[in-house]
Amino acid sequence: MRAVLIKGESRYEALNVFLDHLAAALRARGYEAAILDARAEEDRHAAFRREAARPSQFVFSFNILGDYRDPDGRSLGQVFGAPHVVQYVDYPLTHWVSLDRTAPDTALLMIDETHVQTIAAIYGPERFAHLAFSPHGAFAAGAPVQATPGEFRRARPIPILFAGSFYRPEKPWWEGQPEVIRSIFQRALDLALAEEAAPALAALDVSLAEHGLDPAGADVSPFRKLATHVHEHVRAHRRVTALEAAADLGLPVHVYGAGYDLDRERFGAFTFGGEASMERVAELMASSRLVLNINANFGAGSHERPLMALMAGAAAATDISSFYASRFELGAELAVYRWMSLREDLAAIGELATDDVALHALALAGRRRVKAEHGWDARIDNILAAAEAARPKLALA
């Protein structure tokens, strides 16, 4: 059995590190997992033909190549004669230009269940060969939790770690548009920010209806793809809101990521470490007692950081999602906060960070859960199911 996994551009090399861990999990399952780094190929078409010369069960990529066509107009799945599975780890409508051109024989996986609903609502449930939810996976090995609370503290000098870029809220896209568009999108943003986690498309659809427009109407439907602007503004707003609240509460956060140079004075006594690769972040997590995550409006999905943190032996705290609520024992395996009670919940997380016994217990229980259920090995069946579901449509292409 053979699978071809394709690398591309990725900030902090995150997606390519994920792909390496997925390849290792496939090999442990008995697959030959061939990795093709498309960035290193002068002739990408020739590289794909070269890899396609050997039979494969499926081809996999993160975020990219669904819209690929070779000089003869063939999709990647057609070139390989095997299903192409694309896993999206962003808000999917960010990629709407690519999705518009994605071959119908492609299988799509999403890291949030509402993203599945979003794609079905925009493109129809039959547009792609397969469409399903599949969360992130944690790194395979990680680091152990120290045996005692005292050893845990001594071995982990970073009290709270946040690894992520800074997104400064910019002027919304719609401010330069006609008044009716400004009104529609501002109302959608207000609706999204008023709830714990409102899918951007759902908020936009409510606003459209309030403005007398039918979201399902043929003249309105293409316009709905611009819900991505609502999502991006929510994400930027909530990230800075959470960080400012943590700074105001005096939480001892060590920050690694790009974009903070012009804004450091906003964050009090935070310690800034600059940009860090995904592999470096994993090392930092193994030296941290608590890792703070900001999902920011992925209210029915996952983010890699809590899973990575728990596998690295740290405790993890994140904004709530239905994925975490259904897969973890909240408070015992994973700490959570809510946007509707942000300051109070972050204050409680700050108190937790000073309690060695509670933090150590949280890390132990969380790591057991992730190791048992949330590694990349646990996601292989989702990928195989997607490939098998796409196979009949590929045969008809």
C-alpha cells in the first residue's frame, strides 16, 4: 500500500511538520508513505507524473492542489489515478478562489464541523467527491509529564506559553464599500462577536435576511463567499482581546510569533521570544507548564496547539469548542475559557498556573487522553474513508 503526501508553502513550516507526522503514522500502519516537496521541484508537472508512475492508494495535501490541472487539464487525482484528499486547516472560504476551481473528484476534510456545513451551503453537498470533519492530530512522540508537581515546575521554566502570530485588527474590508454592503457586513460582525462561536457564514446569512435578501437566491449566493472577511475580523479582534486581557491581569505569558514588534507596550510584562518554527514551538511546549491557545471562532473544531501541548507534557487552556467538550473532560484534562466570560475565565487560568498540584494533574490526564485518542494515527481512518468515498467519482471523471 502506497500513499503520496505533498508538501507546499507553510508559515512556520507547520503543515509540513504535520505531514511528516502523518507519514510516520501511515508507515506504522504498514503504508509506504512517499513525501513529495513541491517547492523543491523545478517542473511540478513532471514531478507529479514521476510519482504517479507507481500505483498509490491516495494522494494527500494540506490546503493546496485541489485546483491543480496538468497541461492536459487533468486533476491531481486523474494524474495519479488515485483519490486526492485535501485537508483544510483554515477557515475554508479563505480559499474560495481555489475551491471554485477544485476538481469534483477531490475529497475534502475540515477541522471544524461548521466548516463542513459552510462548504455544503456554498457549493452544495454533492459538489465534491467527499466532505467531512477530521480534526487535527497531535505530534506522535512529545515529551513526558514529570513524576511529581515539584519536578514538573523545576523542569518547565516557562509558566504560560502562547505561540502564535499577532493579527492587528485592520480597517474592515467593507468600510470601503457602498453603504448597504457596509451595513450587511457590520451587522454580521456584530452578530458573530455577540456569541461564543457563531460561524461567519451563519452570521452573514442572518444579516442578509434582515436586509431583505434571500441568502439562497442566485444573485446573492456568490456574495456569501465573502463571509471570510467576517471570520478574519473576528479572529483578529478576539486574539488581541484575549492577549490584552491576559496582560491586564498580569499573567506571566511568554509569547513566540511574528507581528508583535509595534505592539509590545500593549502587553505589559509579557516575555517576547520572536518567531519560532513549529518544531521549536514543540520544544518550548516541553519546557512549559501551561500552554494558552486561542481558537477564535472555530467553535465546533480543533486547533493543533492544545493537542501538541498535551502531548508535550504541558497543561493546556483554550477557548471552548464543541470538539473539546465532547472529546475531553473539561477541567480535568483540558482547561477552557469562554469569550462571554473572558476576563473571569482568564483570571481563573492565571490562578491555575500558580497551583503546581492542579496543573500537574491536568497535564497528566490531558496527555493520557491525547496519546490514546488524538495523535495523527487516530486520523488515518478519516483520510482512508475520504479516499474510498472519492474513488467512484474519480473513476467517472
